[in-house]
Amino acid sequence: QALQAFSTAIALSPELEIAYVEAIRLQMNNENAEEALEIAQQLETIKEERGAILRAYVLRRSGQLDEAIALLETLKDRFDQSVDIRVTLAAAYIAASTPEKAEEELQFVLQQLDPTSLEARMALIEAFRLQGRTTEIVTQLEELVAAKPEDNNLKISLARGMLYTGQTESAEKIALELLTLGPQSGWANYIIGSAHIERD
């Protein structure tokens, strides 16, 4: 019934992206990758960039990581100013155990496209961690926070980096300060929960 409702929503409002997203999730949960691909391609005819990103998601979820990366690399060439494509590509690189490639994409996003992107910042921490360079990224974040103490995205990113370097108390302190604030609050709760696990 849910899938039928989403299909009706798409038919009535072809630009309603969330309906495609939910329909694809349902199909993937039911292991219907071919049907999910068809839905993504349907969106691609209306919103090429968003539909192609969803198609890459389906490929990756269905075990076709190399194909997903190839698609995202092609998309990056076509939409070279797209933050979403570069962050999604970076996540695929991380999944493929090539964090140095992920770092390159994420640095480009943060330096050239959107310095405030929390998603890119968090992914960059993971890319550094996988390269054994967590202390380096924490030092960089400490310097950035010192220069921009009002930037809560930088603060919560620093807290996550601190978790990886064993500075649990400091990470939790930052997270508690940001707990009731806007988009950082989800990450703040995550960091507080992780800190509790570290202590237990």
C-alpha cells in the first residue's frame, strides 16, 4: 500500500522528489534493485542530477560500488559545482577504501563550494581517520574553531574528531553546549551517546 501511494504521488506530482526517495527505499528493502533503478531513472528524466544521485545510491546498495563510483565521477564532470555529487562520491570512495580520493573531493567542497557543509566536514574527518591522520584533522579543526568561535558546525566537527583521538570528555563538553541548537543537535546527541559508550 505504501509503495502504491508513493507511485500515485509521483504520477500526480512528478517533481516531488521525496516520493521517489521513499519508493526507492521500499524497493531496496524488498531487494528489488531493478525496480528501484527504474524509479531513479524516472526522476532523472525530470531532475537529472538528483535522479542520477539516487541511481548511484541504488547501485551502491545493490553491491555495484564500482559502477556507482563511475556514474558519480561522470556526474562530477557534468555538474562540477555540485556539493551533493562530490560528497556522495566521497562517501563511495570511503566505502571503496580509497579515503585519499575522498579527501580530495571534500577539500574541494569546503574550500571552493561550501565552507559551511557539515556533511562534507564530517566525511572529511572519516577520510582522515581511515588514513591514520586523525590527530592532524583535530589540530586543523582546533585552529579553525579558534578563528571562528561562532561556527557551530566547526565545533561539532571538532567534537567528533576528539572522540576518535580519545578526548571523550572534551568532545562531550562541546556536544552538550550544542545540544539544543539547530542542525548540529543530531550530531551532538550522537557524540554524547558515543561518549557514554566509551565510559561504560
